Amino acid sequence: MRFKKSENIIHRKIGEEYFLIDSSRDELHAFNETGNLIWELFMKGLNKTQIADRLSKIYEINDREAIKDIEEFIIELKNKGIVE
């Protein structure tokens, strides 16, 4: 699974929080450290399986749970127009 970041999306860390800013809609989307890790790894070109492998090692969860979390995060991003 590959996706493309929408043109108007800006990724920022402000303090200890992570945000995706949609400059075309003046919308701010906050997410946690896990969401940030998923975002950064996708932007580096890793696929869902590679990201799940990293998440399972970092958070000591099984691959199935990691993939479920990734898929839910991606659906949320798509529904908000953050990725295509």
C-alpha cells in the first residue's frame, strides 16, 4: 500500500505534539507519537508490512495488531483528505 500526501499538507511538531496542517482548508489535525511514527515511515517510502514490523518491535505488539492500527490510521487520513 502506497499513498501520496496531499499537496497542501504540512507536518509539524509543536512542543510534544504532532500535527498535520491542511493549509487549503485551514484545518489542524493532531496525532500521537505512534501516528507520527507511521506518518514518517510512510513518507520515507516504507510499506505497511515494514511499518508493522517496526511497530511490533517498538510497542511489543503482534504484527496483526500493528497492521490493524496502521490501516485505521490510513483510513482516517484518507477520510480527512490528508492522503490520496
